[in-house]
Amino acid sequence: MAGVTLRGVAKRFGDTPVIEGLDLEIREGEFMVLVGPSGCGKSTVLRMIAGLEEVSGGEILIGERAVTDVPPKDRDVAMVFQSYALYPHMTIRENLEFGLKIRKTPRAEIDRLVGEAAQVLGIVPLLDRKPKQLSGGQRQRVAVGRAIVRKPAVFLFDEPLSNLDAKLRVQMRAEIKRIQQRFGTTSIYVTHDQVEAMTMGHRIAVLSGARLQQVGAPLEVYERPANLFVAAFIGTPPMNFLAGTLADGGTRFQAGAFALPIPTSARGATAPLAGRKVVAGIRPENVLPAGHAARGEVAAVEATVEIVETLGDQIVVHARAGDDVLVFKEDPHRAPEIGAKVAVQLDLAALHLFDAGTERRIN
């Protein structure tokens, strides 16, 4: 095992920056998830760590060893690709053995490593089949197994579940996490799915626009997003946003139909910003039915129901208040009618404030 350190890592294709000045430290034994929208550079970061892409600037260390200019085969990493990348003419056993044979591993050790990986992944009955005889989930297990048998210092996963159906993704998500916990190998996992990121990672690194936006434990990133992008990207349904101004010496947020008192605990940060344009954010679970117990101060709002989405265990309601729409969750047996007036209250202890100019969080 070894940690991975990126210091000022940059990647450019011609004049187009893909990654700029990335500083990130992945601890030994950690499961780090790189998450962001398509085109944000997360897979490029993974490929640079693997040595499959040249670095335009900065350096990469695996453990204490600088590997920026080290060939991929000498970096002691194993990568699981989105496409599985199995040899179709080989059996599953031969696919698992291939990398070990290239390294001239003794036959007895090959048998031991392949047997152990097959047992862990539950693919022992599949060892004599060809890849075309396997389902998508089984092929993905084989791809993970091929990485496991090498006993690398670092596992790299490049969106390995994106080709699977929803139910199988959930199952494989749990299996990959279980495998990482069992072996304790430092793992870097790339995904555009923020649910995967939240459920799998010890920490998550959010990327957008070629830059690192925030890194932290999943709950930390969820509860204290560093900027508007992170606040909007992490969470399902997304956070509600209201554009307005800090009024009355920074003690009140004013936005169209909304006039929300700033919680007492936050006024030390908002008082110097009186008159500043800000964006207030509140997550759907903090928009509560009238009379529902809240953590602190609340603000009452009346809204008109426009859309109701049924999810089984809950419904998601979209309701208009003035020029703004609030999205919130409700008991499925209390679904309001379209066009109905509903009274809700905003839990102000959970209010997020962002500077409208910089888009940074106001702490």
C-alpha cells in the first residue's frame, strides 16, 4: 500500500487546459472518489496517475517515490476500466493469470492469487468460461479480479459501473467497497454519479472547470459545500437556490416573495456584507411541512404546487412561491393536489449563503 500525492498537476491539450494546478493528497489505505460532470478532467487525472497520459506540469508521487516520468508498468498500480477490457479469446482464468505471467510469477503463486481473487469475487464457477458467456456484472467482477491478483500499491477505477443497469450498479458498488475494506489498498475511483461518490468514498474530491472545487468527507461536503457549484452538484434532489440581498445590516435575506431572517449564529459573518447580493440555498429535506419540528428558527412560506414526483417511500413536490420554485420531500400518503396551496417552513439553521459574485460560501 502507498498514498498518492499530486502537487500542482496540470494537463493541457494544446491551449486547452484540462486540469490546472491540482493539489491533492490521497492517504495510504484511503478510498478517494473523484466526482464531477463530464469533461471536468477526472478521468484524465486517473490516467496521469496510471502513466497513460503525460503530465503538462507538476509532479505525482506514489508513496515517497516520484513517478511523474516513470513508465506505467513500473508504477505498481492496477486499473479497472469502464469497458472491462477482457481478452475475448481467453477463459476467465487466463484473463486473471495474464498479467502475472507477463511478470514471470511462479505457477504456484499464480494459482494461489487467482484462486483467492475468484473466491472473494464469487466467480469460481466462471473460471473456464469465455467473457462472451458472462453477464455485464460478471465481466466487471473479472475486471476487478484482474486488478486484485496483482496486489498493487494503488487501485484505479475509471467509471467501472457506468455500463451496468441500476440494480446491478448498487450491488457492485457495495462489492467494490467491501473488497477495498478487505484488502485495505489505496483506491482512487472516478465517477460522474454523486450517489456513488457519497456512498463509496472515505473522502470525495469534486472537480469542475479543470479545477478542484472541494475535498472532504461525504457528509462534510454535503453539509458545508464550499461554493455554489458543489452545493448544486451534490445532493438529490438538488439544493433550492434563491437570489437576493442582505438587508437590515445583514440580519435579513430579501428575495422577491422571500424575506428570511438570518440565523443569529450567522450574523457575525453577514453583518459586514450588508447590501451585498447573495444566493441563499436550502436543501429539500430542510423545507418542512408547517408545524414540523425544526432544529432552530423557521420561516413560514406559502407556495402553489406545480409538480409532484412519486418515488415510493416519498414524494418530491415542486411548488412556486412568487418567482421562485421550492422543491421539498413529503410523505407519499400526504401528496398535495396540483395547484393546491401548501404551507411550509424553512429550517433556517440549515440555510446556506453564498456570495453572488465569487460564488464562494459565506461562513
